[in-house]
Amino acid sequence: MTMTIDDTKPTYSLKDRWNNHCKANADRWFYKYSVDVSSGWIYYTTMYGLQELLAQTDHDTLVETRKLGVLVHAAVMPLVGWLRNTIAEKRHVTKESPLVDRMKVNALAILPLQAVVYAGMLMGGMYRTGNWDLKSAAAAWGIGMLTAVPHSLIYGPLQDCYRKFFGVQPAIKKTQGTSLETYVG
């Protein structure tokens, strides 16, 4: 018994299927929303959880703070993504812009929200556990604010790479028409 391959059916690689999936969904609001939210979950839940451990936050409060973080990110990360897009467009910041300009876009979009939201998350974690350790909460918030700029500088490009992987436009895009083909043609 021999098996034959039907040459009339196209075969698609996983990469082709992924690219088709991304193209089909890239303009859907919930798809964009889920890409921005999941990028925030992956990055900030990990990083701020580690920072809270360094601030010697008790484990129950840390878990409650991270659970609140997941909910808060569901509300805030699309706003961060929108702010990054808006600031980059208004300031005409692209991949070719100086590093300082790209850093400003990321910091301006993330820092104001983070200061307020993170304080609320820490207070909510203490409220939910009943462990009102204001000293460790202040230390965690202080570490969070001191590292907020470096985090925003890491998270901005990470969010753009994550968006690109899922077929969503990054906030800081390449300038159109600067390829060699433009000059050759």
C-alpha cells in the first residue's frame, strides 16, 4: 500500500499559517487589546514580583498584589499602548530617531500611569491580606519608581517586538521609503 501526496492541495508551513493568522486578526480591537495586555502581564508581573521580593514583601501580599496587577494591566496596558502610539506619531519618532527620543516616548507613556497604579496595587494587596506593612510597601514603591525609567526603556522595545511578532503595528515604526530599493528604483 503506497501513499501519494495530493499536489492540488497547498501545504503551508507553520510560519505561513502564523503569518496568515496575524494578518487576519491584526486590525481587530480585541486582538490588539490582548497583545498589549499579555505583553504587560509577561513583563511587569515578573519584574515587579521580583522587586517586591527584594523589598521583603510578605508572600501573601505579593501574591495578592500580582493578582491585582493582572486585573490592572487588563485596564491599563491598552492605554499605555495607545499613549506610545500617539506620542510617537505626534513627536514623529521612528526607529531611525535618536535613542533619547525613543526613550522619551516610552517614559512619557508609562511613568505617569505607573506611579499611581502601582501605589494602588500595593495598597490593595495589603488591604486584601490585612498585612499593613507600610514600610515594605513604601520600599517596594520606591524601588518601583527608581526602576520605572529603566523598565519603561526595556518594556517599550519589548512591546514593539511582541506586537510585531503578533502582526500588530509597533508604536515606534521604521520610516517608510528608506530602503535601498527606493534609491535604486
